[in-house]
Amino acid sequence: MSVLQPLMLWFLAAAAVPVLIHLYNRRKAVRRQIPTIQFLLDSKRRLARQLKLRQFLLLALRVGVFLLIPLALAKPFWFTGSDEEGNDRLPTATVIIVDDSASMLAITTSGASAYEVAVERAREAVEELDDWDDSALLFTSEAESGRLELSGDRAPVLERLSEHRPTQRRTELTPALQNARDVLLSSPLPQRRIVLITDANQGSFGTSELDDAVGGAAHVQLVTVETPERNLAIVDAGYRPHPSGMAQTYELWATLHGVGFQENQQATVQLSVYGKAAASAEVTLEPGRDMEVVFSHQVESTLGVEPVTFEVAPVGGEGLLVDNTRRLLLSTQRNVDVLLVNGDARTVPYQDELFYLEKALKPDEDSQSTIVPRITTPEGLRIEDIDTTDVIVLADVAKLAPMLVSALESFVERGGGLLVTVGERVDADVYNEVMLPLLPKPLRNVKVLARSNDPDLALKVTHFDKVDFAHQVFKPFALPGGEGLQQLRVFAYMLVEPDAQSEARVLVSYTDGAPALLEKRHGAGLFMLLTTTIDRDWSDLPIQKAFVPLSQRLVQHLARRSEGAQCAAVVGEKRTIGLEGRDVDRVEIAGPGAKSFVLAAMDLRTPGGDVVVPDALGFYSVTARKDGVELAVPELGFVANLDPRESDTTRFSPEKMASLWAGPIVGDDSTPDWEGQHQVGLWPLLLFIALLFLYLETLLGFRRSFLRKLGKILPFRRSSPEHS
């Protein structure tokens, strides 16, 4: 219960007045010593009991009157959820959030897109508002662009619903809810409501942070739009050098993700280069498993960059088609930048930790290798170096500062590759305490089998035994002539802790089954751990003929995700062009259709001034101008693809949604009616009861003699028996 005039409640203290008067005027019986007339005493006792009851009733009625009148003047009321006749719903501030992400482009069973259905639901929510309500409209793509303003005018909201078009971005529900919460908290209206209209797909929701975003500041009403759950999408694509090692030959791969398909479902994937069909493949989908389709492609163009498109043909029952295509820029002249961190530098070259690895990656200045190694020390490693490289190798590094460890973890998560090799300087306890985020598995201790000068060396050493030849790095070693990989001798190696929960993959094992090379995915990148040294301290790997191709393929594999990611962007996310500080007058970025960006020289001189946000799927080319001369920069071009999370069309279960929201869940075929809370006034009832108490108090206040006289005067008094 609430009140409209809380100041009137102070008058409740007046209820003490009748009590004080009653205590002051309370009669005391006079004791008389007349033992001879006992009947007078008995009559007095009976009269005293009657008088006491009468005075108690009078006191209760008077206290009740003094309580009821201030309460009635305070105008108390309660809320009810039902719209009973005569009850007014409280004024409500409403923010309508419409999901305009890429998944809302799916076609529903009615033939309209999910976004068109959502707009109709939003229009119904606006039309059911009362004149005294305030409202605002927010699209999820605009959640972070500006502050909302509540208004009682419905026309601007309806106009925006008619003019706005869906985007190809990912759903951002949390910022939208936070924005709505902030504007509702500033509203003076007694009720606050958020109407969230979305397809409620798995990719739309994170965790309970959505409920935290509202924080109980408003009633959240979830209106779901039903879309087909079946969907086939290309969620990732990239390229890598062909296992055959042939010049200018690459493997182009695409990852297919299917939802709602049965076994033995066939799909056709087509590869196009420069917009022309180059190859196609049939793929059998497996429920619950992503499928990779691989094409071999030999580059014939001399431009250095080739636009590649993967497209999967629609499958029956599929509603979302925008994710059936994924684009890629094949950069054939891009170098792989490798940063080698030397943890055991020596003055004698061949004793240096990185002597053999550097030579393997770049034999000489005239080498045609696209791998460009740079060497630094743990003390000289900077965050700026991490952000400008593709692959980082930590070779027998004893320890790094926590800030650098965090930077390396973020580097891998963004798509970089990190290889850790151990040695005498690596302490397992220190690594597990400080460097654990960079390891596929925790380290245990060093197992020494023999020394390099041991006469029984051949009997004590171990070898590479089990090799995963299906892995991209080791495919060539399964061919004739690749047996040299298993001929190397290992004198010592680092044991790792067994961890059944770890997602690390063992690529190579020693003869005794201990892991030699491990790999673990982290975000868009890869961690790899070699449990022996990269020099000759613990093995003779550097002098084996397999060392050079193995080193190069490891680096190329670690950089393979950046081979796709360096030229790829996600629609709706920031993309750095890489021209900051360049001496040019103007930069133009041409996108699909008429979409383009123009960066002036002043923008390029400003930190972060060469950042754009693509909002359409397709290829983007970069052109620079200097002194009126136009210069194409193909290596800075990029492609914008759909966020793969939008392709997860798995519906949230009602139980899961109920755990996230306190408000009702309204289905696609329902109108978003909301009864809200209605105000029921209590003060008329309180005034009536107060008047009744006053009437009863008046009757009890009169003496019985007065009532008898009044009864004789009244014409309708009843006749006594003796007068009949």
C-alpha cells in the first residue's frame, strides 16, 4: 500500500488524545461503610462493570476515528495487475527495443522477414500506450550511439519504425538494455517498462548479465519472433600454403556450421575467385559438428591480392541466407612477421638459443621465404612489438612481467600465434605461477635421459614416436622422404601435468608416450608448446634435415589464422586501415555498392584516425592520394564478413528465458499487451468507516435516561403489554 499525501500521516499521533482524556476522566468508586444495605453494593458492582465496558467501547471508537481520518486524508491506495472497471493504470515510461541484427533477416513461416514481424509487434506496443505514457524507440545497432529521450509524442516513434532498415551486424542486447535502463531511471513516471522484441536465438543472449543490465529498474517484457531453427552457414574461412610445397599454391578452406539438420544431409559449396566460379564440392553434414571443406588453388595473378568467395547453396527449410556466403582476400605477397624472444643469448653464435631457428626461417638475405624473423630479448620485449607481429616464439625465456603475459594472451586471442620452447632457464613452478595463461598444459619437471657426451647415448635417448600426420604441419612428413622427423634424438625434455579437462591437442609424442608438441586454441589464435629445446642442448633436432621444413611449417601454421584475419573484418566492428602517420593527402576506402569512407590528412595524423566501421558485407579497397596522384594500395584492402555468432539459430528454451527475465514471455503470435499496475484508492472506504465510528460513538455517548425520554416522544415507540 502507498499514499499520495504522506504528510497527513503525522496526524495519526492525535489518536493519543482520546486515550489521555479517558485516563484523566476515569471515575473512581467511593467506598461507603453501610453494611446494612448490602443490595446497594451489589447494584453498584453491576453498574461499574457496565460503565467500564461502555467507556472501553467509546475509547476504541474515538481512537479509531482519530486514526481513520488522517489515513483517509493521506489518500492511501494499492496496486492491482487486473484492469478492473474504474481503476486507472499508472502512467508508464516505456522503451521499446527492436532487434535489427543480421539474424532478423531470416524469413518466417508467414513469408515476411523476422525484422518485419518485429516492427509490427513494436507498432502494436506503441498503439496500446495511453495518452499519459512516455515512450522511446531503440534499435540494437544504435545501442551505443547516443542517449534516448522519452516523449509522449507517438508520431516520431512510428515514423522511425517505418524508415529504419535492418543491419548486418551482431545483436548487442546488453548495451541496449543498459541504455534503456539509464533513460528510464530519469523518468518521473511511477512505472517503467522495457519491451524487448527479438528472435531469442542462442547468439542473442549471453548469460545472466542481461538481467544485471536492467538491475531491477524496470519490468522487462520479452516478445519473441519465431524463425526457422534450421540454418547452414559458413562461419570461418582462410588459406594456408599447400602441403605439397608447390610455389604459389594454397589450400583455401571454409568451415560450415549447421543447426537443425539430420544425418546424411548433403550441401554444395562453391568457390569463386574474382567473381568467377573456380571449383565446387559436395559436403555431408554431420549433426553437432562443424565441417571443413578445402580447395586447392594456384595463384596466377601478379596483383598480390585475390578476392575469394565461398558460397553454400541453400538447404530446404533454411530461413537465414545472409550467412551462406563468406569472403576472403588471398594475399600472396604478404610476409609473416615472426618475433623471436631469446631467453639464452650467447656470444658464441652456434651456442645461442636462436642460432639454428633464425637460419631455418631465413637462410640468407636472398631467400625467397616470406617469413621475416626479428630477434629481441625478454628485457627488450615491448607491447608495441607484440601488436605488430604475426607469430611470437619464446625460446627458453625464464620469466615475463605479468603485463606482458596479459598482452601475449590478448595477442593470441585476437588471432596471433605463440610458440613456447623450454630449456635450462625454464622453471616449471615459475611458469605455472606466472606464465600459465601461455601454456597448453601446466609444466611438471625436467626428465633428463642422458648427456650429449654420454657413451651410451644411443641406448638412453628417446625419439619422436607418434606423430599426428593428419595435422596441417605434418602432412608432408607422411610422404616418402619425411621419415627424418622420427630419427632425431632427444636427451631431455619437460614433462607436463596430465589434465583431462584441457583442450590441448598432442601433435607429437615421445617413445614413452610423453607429449613433445602440444597445441591449444585460444580465441582466434593458437598456443603451441615444444617440450624440448630449439637448440642442441637437449636434442639434435636443429641438425636434422627435417628441422628447416618443420620450423617453417610451424610458423606458417601459427600465422595461418592471421592469413585470413589480417585481411578480414566483422560488420559493425572497428577496422584499422594501417595508414596512420602516412604522408598522404587523402585516403578513400570503397566498399560494396556506394558505401565508402574518406580519411583526410588530418585524420591520419590523429591517433586512431585511420579506423573505420564497415556496416555492409563485401570487399573494401583502399586508395591513397598524394599531390593529386592516385595510388592503389591493394595490400591494405580488407573484407567484411558476418559475425559467426549470428548464425547460431538455436532457440533459447522457455525455462532458460524465464531464468533471465522476471517479466512475461510473449510469443510471436501474440500482441504485446501489458496490463501493468492499476491504482485502487482506499480513502473512500476509510472515510465511510470513520463516519460509522462517529455514529456509534454518538449513540454510546448519550445517557440511557435521555434515550428513554427520546423513546417516549417518538411516535413509533412500541406499546407496553399493560396498555394493550
